[in-house]
Amino acid sequence: MKTLGLFRHAKSDWHDPRARDFDRPLNGRGRKGAAVMGQHIRDHGLGWDRVVASPAIRCAETIEIASAAAERPIAINWDRRIYLASSATLADLLRELDGDPAAVLMVGHNPGLEDLIFDLVPDDGTSPLRDVVEEKFPTATYAVLELDIGRWEDLTDNCAKLVHLTRPRDLDPALGPELV
């Protein structure tokens, strides 16, 4: 059995139209969401043997703020392949993990993280949380999957159960969708 955590970066700032996508920082709401989710991840109580993350500025800031809020510094393996990666690329990255860690937290982007859930968790009606992801996997959302595999190299479609899902708005309604 392996455990996979997926943490989508918090809400980013779109105010500078000249900024490269990779270089976009978090906005104020994103910084608040990252802090709230960092505390939640700490309180959820799972320990991560490895953290792999996209080096995009919004991911780096999300991790920095979340780990400070959790009062738990973490070592991060930065991997540019996670930046805007497809589900297939993310799965390949997991299959290639050195040392076969038991629990991995991946910090990245949509649609890759959301699609990875869809690929790993069967669409057979047994996972109400998968149905929530089908509605939306918003920024700063944290998901935990239990994978029925012995080694990461054995990762395959439909091998997981989605056992935990928390969105920032679940912890602070002010972090929910902006009403127009």
C-alpha cells in the first residue's frame, strides 16, 4: 500500500499581463488559502516521506507559506516536469521515484492533478469524493489517495481510493468562489 497526497498550488496573481505563467506569484487570497491548508495538512496527521513539486513560483510560495503555517519545515524535490504536466507525465514521475517511499506529497497544477485522480480512482460509484473532484478541483485543494500497489513502479489506472479531500472553502467560507 502506498499513499499519495496531491496539493494544488494556491490562487495566483494575474495582474501583470507581461508576467510569464511560470513566474506568477500568489495573490492575497492565495496566501491566506495556502496558510489555512498548511495547518489542515499538519492537523490531518500524515507524514510524507517525499515531497515532489513544480518549481513554478506559485507552487514554491504555496509550499513556503503552508509549511510555515504548519510549523513544519519540509525538504522538497523540485521537478520541472510537474509544471503543467499531464496525468501521464505525473504517473511516469511517480513510477520513477527513487527509494520507493511509502508516502509522497505532490504539489502541482491542474488539469494534471485532477486528471491523475480520474485515472487512478475508478469511476464506479464507490468514491463520493471523486464526484466532488469532477465538479472542480480548486486552487489549494488537498487530496489523499491510498494506492493498492507495493511499489511505485506498479502504478496503474484504477489502483487507488480517494480517502480525503479538503478545499480551502471547506475550512474558511471566505476562501470559496467569488460571487459575481
